[in-house]
Amino acid sequence: MTQYIETVQPGKKIFFLSDFHLGVPNHKESREREDKIIRFLDSITPDAQAVFLLGDIFDFWFEYKHVIPKGFIRLQGKIARLTDAGIPVYMYTGNHDLWMFGYFEKELGAKVFYKPIDWEIAGKKFLIGHGDGLGPGDHIYKCTKKVFVNPFFQWLFKMTPPAIGMGIAKFWSGKSRLHNSDETFFAEKEFLWQYCNQQHTILERDFYIFGHRHLPLDLKVGEHSRYVNIGDWIGYNTYAEFDGETLKLIPWIDPLN
């Protein structure tokens, strides 16, 4: 079902970020990255009409009934402050944090999506998602993901003591991260770009916005549309902003660096 943002208010913008991977490679570097992201979010708050977080915000996330992963409280607090101020935060699950079961919606006021969703924003058509498991190839991950999102498997995992379950999941996160570590552009290997071109033949959109790739990309789709991959906050610190007419892919310069 298409989601709608009727207009972008004068002086306001829609912001898109992805792939923070909070939790790696160690506590110190993760904490420094989290602080940097908070500084960025603080800087855009006066101009933000909505914020999209497109998955892999955490290098691992799994919600047990009464337990969530340790840490990341500053980002969670910032999300809560944004939503409390009336700025919607739309979160997408990624392949590292796909097990969100209501905590972010109930406690922080965010809206969580589990797959690519069509949006119409100020009359422009968007397809927005994280990007994992889309396009040709990657059959092993696609099969694995079917298991991981299966309700029975999720119930079984919840029955595993957190100390064991967290270790298993962190091992998988490391394998998945290495699998997606190629930051070189090859047109024939850009599965998300191929996916966008294929989707464009079914239903034309103006913009296709994804993360997952860890590489900032702005590529043509069809005659007048664009695929924008918003990169990551490990090596690039890139984000996209939309003012109702123009979509820009921008590297953020941290004033403290």
C-alpha cells in the first residue's frame, strides 16, 4: 500500500540515512559514530519534516519479550525526541536488524517497515527500502532470509537464552557484513540498480532510494528517474534530502573533525 506525504512544507526537507552499523567494530568506534550521527540529527532537526532510517542502523538487533540489545541509548533517545517534537521517523529493517517486533513503535514512536514500500511525497513517486535480497543473484541469502523471517524460527530463537542467541546472531552479522563489503562500482554487479530498472518496467517511479550497498550512488533509471543509494556512516557519512522538488545526495562534513 502506498504511503503519502502530501506536501513538503516551505523551508522543510525529508531526510534519508542508512547503514550506521552501530556495535562494530568495537565499543569505542561505535560510540564515536553514534555521537557523530546524533550531531548530524541535531543539525537537521530545525529543517526536518520527516526522517527515514533505511536499515542496518544496528549491526545486530533482536527483540526478546523483555530484553533488547545493550547500548545505542543516545540514538534511541534522539529518535524519541524527534517523534515527540512531531517529526515522523520511518525505520526500515535491514539484514542486520530485521528482528524489530514493536519496541521502536511503542517506546520511541517510530513507524517500522519490513520491505520496500511505495511512497508519494509532494506528488513525486518513490520506492524506498533497505535493499537486501533484491535483484538477481544472492540466492543463499534470499533462502536464509526466508528462514529468519519465518514466525516459527523467530519463536524458536526467542526461546534461546539471550547470551547464546546474541552470539549466534552476531556471528551471522559478521558473515553478512563481509559478504557486502565490496565498495567498488561495477555496472553489471549492481543488483539494486538492476532491480530498480526491472521495477521501472512494471511501475514507473521518480526515485528509487535504498541503502545496503554501502556505496553512495546516483544512477539513471529510464529516461527521467534515478536510483539513489545513500551510502553509509562508516566510511562516507552520506545522506539524501528532498525538498519537494529536488533530491540531493550529500556528504556531511562533521564540524568536530
